[in-house]
Amino acid sequence: MPQVLSHKQLLSIAEEFGTPVYVYHAEKIAEQYSKLINAFKNTDVKFFYACKALTNINILRYIKSIGANIDCSSINEVKLALYAGFTPERILYTSNGIAFDEIDEAKSLGVNINIDSLSNLEKFGEKYGHAYPVGIRLRPNILAGGNLKISTGHDKSKFGIPVDQIEQILSVVHKYNLFIRGLQIHTGSDIDDVDVFVKGIEVLFDIIPHFKELEFVDLGGGFKVPYKEGDTETDINALAQKVSEAFANHPNPGNRHLQVWFEPGKFLVSASGYLVTQVNVIKKTSATTFASVNSGFNHLIRPMFYNSYHRIENISNENGPEKKYSIVGNICETDTFAWDRKISEITEGDYLVFYNAGAYGFEMSSNFNSRFKPGEVLIKEGKATLIRRRDSFEDLLQNQLL
């Protein structure tokens, strides 16, 4: 059975810990990870959780406990991963437009490194030569993803070294006798067409023969999760089959064995997360009826930033008659979560829950308007545990010099 928290459980958490509050369901994360492991059971594959989606240390420790590795986008994420107990070989660091000293630090920590610019590849070669294996992030010039803001593989994207610069890449590799252990591509997020991944593999197959010490190809992440009725999740079983077929149809020179790496982030944690809020004000106008909650895009920026959809339910009156409401926040900017959405009748004081809030929810939150960041709660084996306390006034002053 799919792992879902009930309205009763969410109401209990709201009453015990207050709102707004992020709630994460551990078993749902494990369920999503199991889908990946089961689908790719006949493939030599590694999964690295893209922790930019959610970095609470308790979530990282749980993800480690179920067997996943971890993908990091900054040196501080690398340090969080180490703090959570991941060993260096289970950590992947993929740089993006950063100063070389960050790559230098990642190397000193002994983690897997992907480099995404010719400039830093040259600096790495000059300093380390063949002594430390490294991966190269390539830009495949493929447009994919649910929104241009989360598409990273197209020809105007800042990410990776364009594949049409392969001669320049090889020049640097040969100049310093670099040990290129892996090739990585990532085309975007919210991808439901598994053929996009196959296109990426086909791009790599043209390049693989140039790298004699290659051990893995990294196909990134971006698996789609369903947000609203009618949405479908990336067909992981179909993806596994097509990846297997692609490798079977493109034998490597010398029959080299290559491991396949993926970097799922949202796929693992999105559906595990819920944002529970309370209604402050009902305001009827000629255009709509607003239900203003005790949150805003300072807590959940995705609808304003990506125009994303989050299912919203009234868990205080789940069986009430449906009426249309515009769900808005309480900060001094337009922060509309939903416009004219049919929801069970809402009264002031009711609790509303936002679904699919586990990825890029708390992680992108801020103290805008000098409002507090919400608390976070983890439910594991039916037990609710506070894993981050709600901000206090002292937190707003913590790093200021008074």
C-alpha cells in the first residue's frame, strides 16, 4: 500500500507542534527508493540522493540508513553529508560555476567530484594530474523538464561543458593526463518521458570511446512526481528497461563495464512532505474569496517561482461542501498558492495541508518580512519527532553584530 499520512495524523501534529509546520513521512521516502532499487535490480546502478531538495540532517541520516548515496551541489552539502555519516565514496559533488578552492576542498575530503567547466578542469589538471579521479559534467544540448527554470541540458543552459567542445575537453585531458572516471549529464527536472534519458545516453555513447579509464556514466535525475489528479510519475520500470537495452545495443570499446549513476532528489522526498498551515482570515471580494493562511512564499516559494501546483485540502472539515477559494499567504507580497480552487468549506482557524511539500519547500524558505521559519517533524514507524524547532525572535538576531 502507498504510504500516506491521514488527516487525523496531520491534525494531531498541528495541535502538538503548532503551525505552520513541515511534516515528513519516512516510510514514503523508503517506498520511493524501493521503486528505484526494484526496477534496476538487474543493472549495475548507484543512486545518489540530490540533497539540494531537502537537507535536514535527520532526513540525510534516514536516507543513508536505507542504502542511498548522496549528491551534493555545494561544499557545505558535502560537509552535511559527512556529518550525517556518509563516507566519502558515497558522496558525489557536482560543481557549478564555483571558485576552484571549493573543488580543492572537496578533493581534500576524498569525495567523488564532477567538474562542469573547462576553466576548472584545466586548474584541476594542473594541480592534480592523474593522481585523483574526476568526472566531467557535460551539457547534452537537450531541452527537457517541466519548466524552463528547471531545464538544465539545453543549448542556453549554464550547466556543464557543451558536448560540442569535446575537442577542447580532450585537449585538457591529454595535456595533464587526467584520470576521467565518469561522464555526467543532467537534462532537467520533472521529466516524464523516459526517452529523454535514452537520448542522453546516445550522446554519451559517441563520447565514451575517448576516455579509456571510464568507470561510470551519470544520467542525473529529474524524475517526475505527480502533483495533481491525472499526473503520472516517471515510469521507472520502463526507464530501467530502456537503459538496459541502450547499453546492450551499444557495446563499449573493449567491452568495458560501466556502472550507471542516477541523482534522484524530488523523486525521493517530494511526496513524503506536507506543509500544514492554519487559516487566519476569510476575505470575500467581488472577484474571489480569499483564505489567508499563516504562511507565505517565505515558507513555500515553488508556486510563485515555478508556477507549481500543490494539492490543498481542508483537514479540519474534510467532508464539508466544496466552495471556491484563493489560498494566499500573510506576507507583504503577492503569494497566491491557489486561485479559485475547489476546497471543502473553510472557516477561520481551520487547518489546510499542502501536499508534495517535501522537496524545495523548507529548503528554499527564508525569513522574509522577518517572519520565522517553520518547524519540521519526521514521522517514522508512527512516531512523530520534532527535527527542527520553529524559529524564535533570537534567531533573527543570531548573526547580526549588535
